Amino acid sequence: MNCKEANQKSIVGFLESQGISPAITTVSGKYWYCSPFRAEKTPSFSVLLLKNIWYDHGAGIGGSLIDLVC
């Protein structure tokens, strides 16, 4: 599997495989999670399903599935 193929894998699916479930799912296809990088009670980590990208609003970082795994 190359990088392009890896980035086409679902971020939501990857998080589910790691036992991480969304706290909020919106109608627009945005999933909100408590950040997997730190302890928090208010979800600040979002995944935009249509573009398959994530963004951690608390840390100001985001990217593709490979960026998340790294």
C-alpha cells in the first residue's frame, strides 16, 4: 500500500478500529471527538467525512490519515 492508497482509508473507520467513538455527529458529515492526543471533556477534534481530513481545534493541527497516525 502506498501513501495515496493509505490516505483514502477512512479516518472515521481508523478511529473506530482504535476504540475511539465520536461524541457528536452532525448532519453535514462532520464528526466531533474528544482529542486522542490529550484528556478533555469537550470535543475539539473534528473529522470532515467528505474530504477525509481531521483538525484538532485545541492544538491547531490537522491533516490526512497518515498525518494522524504519525
